[in-house]
Amino acid sequence: MSNSDNWIDLRSDTVTQPSDTMRAVMAAAPVGDDVYADDPTVNRLQDYAADLFGFEAGLFAPSGTQTNLIALMSHCGRGDEYLVGQEAHTYKYEGGGAAVLGSIQPQPIANQPDGSIALADIEGYIKADDIHFARTRLLALENTIGGRVLPQEYVKAATALAHARGLNTHLDGARICNAAVKQGISLRQAVAGFDSVSVCLSKGLGAPVGSVLLGSKALIEQGKRWRKMLGGGMRQAGIIAAAGLYALEHNVQRLAEDHDNAARLSRGLADIDGLTVTAPQTNIFYVDMPAAACEPLRAFLAGQRIRASVGPHTRLVTHLDVNADDVERTIAAFKAFFKDWRA
């Protein structure tokens, strides 16, 4: 499906529009007051997601930034520390919330080219039990990270190492469904080894808002208190929970289409002189181009009704509102621009 105004939007998979069927499900959703835990649609979403991913309980919140922060604050106390990749969303792109609101110290570690954190680095950054150091409590990983899928062998080894050293484990699974579909494994297999996972519903899955935090019943009960304190206690939230439930029930396996479209788009752009294109693993890939081309290309694409965050290292993202025809139209637009552009 393309946007009704015929724009192609490649900035992110967060720009998806709810389908007519999803809108109908939202409009018909039975609701209640979720702060009292009596919204039946929210409860159904939380239970369904927990079962789908193999956890005891779930907690619906407005955003993945909030579910990640709830998880960090539930696993760690004031003065504790979590280990995290320097490229990770929880460290780099969430406003420093863990430190500012949770008094939790991040220990950023360099990511490897495949998005992982070297096991030796994880081991080396765990602090000794010493009053001079923050207490290392948690390992936080992200899958996918920059469109890269963490190998299952690595995930198993990293989470086992963390647990052996007395750490809990959290997964920022904003695009965990993409990772599972790419690897041809179940969602339960994809999150095995983690004590909690944040699952975003408003990216490639196509819901307009919301994420679900999954974990043990004890962690989720603690998370409810943090959600309320962080301003995320909602009332008749079943209207938006219904969209997330529909997304999990219908839009997981179709992510393979987004992966195919990203691959097709990357191949087409790779044929253009002056562009360096990374082959995508899922629905995200990057295009390097001369800085001088960026501003005129951005304007040219806008004239073709194509939105992209153009820069020297451009990220392009496919999603359910980008179809095969949109891919061909985008390739043609890039080719038309670079055919005449000169530095």
C-alpha cells in the first residue's frame, strides 16, 4: 500500500499509515480504564504478546523509548550501571533517560561491524564489586541494530555470559520481528536468553502508536509503577492497543516483503556511479554519496514526491506503505538525478 497522497516515504518505517481494516478494528475495540487494568483490549494485547514471545506478562506503553526506560529502571536501581553498545538506541537516541530519570549509569561499548558487542568487551567492562564503581546490573542489546541482525549463536553466547556473571539481560527489540523473519525462526527463538524485551508495534508492523514490554510477572508489576511515574498510565487505551494486536496477528510474516523491496532498491541504486550502497539484511540500508549532491538530490526527490533523509550517509527504509512499483519509481528518480548531476 502507498500513501493516499502518492508520496513515497523512505525516511523510516515509523511513517506507516494504519490500513482501513486496522482502523475498523480500532473503532470497534471494547475499552475500559487501563489504569485500573480493566481495558479488555489492552489486556488481550499484553497477554497475546507475552504468549507469542514466550514471557509471563506484558505491559503496553506509548513508545519504545518508554518501554526501554521502564525496563532499565526495573532491572537497575539508583547508582547501578548497564552495559550497552555505543550505537544502541537506548544509549544514543533516547535522550539520556536512564541517567537523567533513573540515575542509571550507562557503560557504552563499541559495537562491532555486525552490530554485536564483543564478548571479551562485555566481560571486560563488568565492574568489580568495589565501592568505587557503579554496580553492573544489566546487559542491553538491540536487534536489529541499523538493520543488521544479530546472529543467534552470538545472542546465546552473550546472554549466557551475562547470566553467568550475575547480570540480567534486556533486548531493545524495536525490529525483533524483522530479525526473526529474516532468520526464519520463531519469535520465541529470537528472544531466547533475555529477561525482558521491548517490542515496537509502530514501525514495520504498521500500528500507529505503542510498544509492549515483556518479562516476568514480577518485573512487569514493577514496570507498572515506573510507567505511571513516567506519565504513561493511559485510560481507554484499547483503541490504540487494538491496532497493535492486529499488527501482531497479521503483519509479522509480511515483513519479508519489506526485506525483498529493500534488496531490490539497493541493487538498483548500486548501479549508479558515485553511490556506495550497503546490501540490506532486512528493511534498512545505507547509501554513501558526495556531500555536494545531497541538497540538490533532496530537492529533486521532493519534486518527484519522494521523501528521504538525504545526507552523505543516507538511510533508506522500506515498509508496508512502499510497494514494488514505488521501488522502481525511486530507482528511476535517483538515476535521473545522477545522470545529469556533476560535482
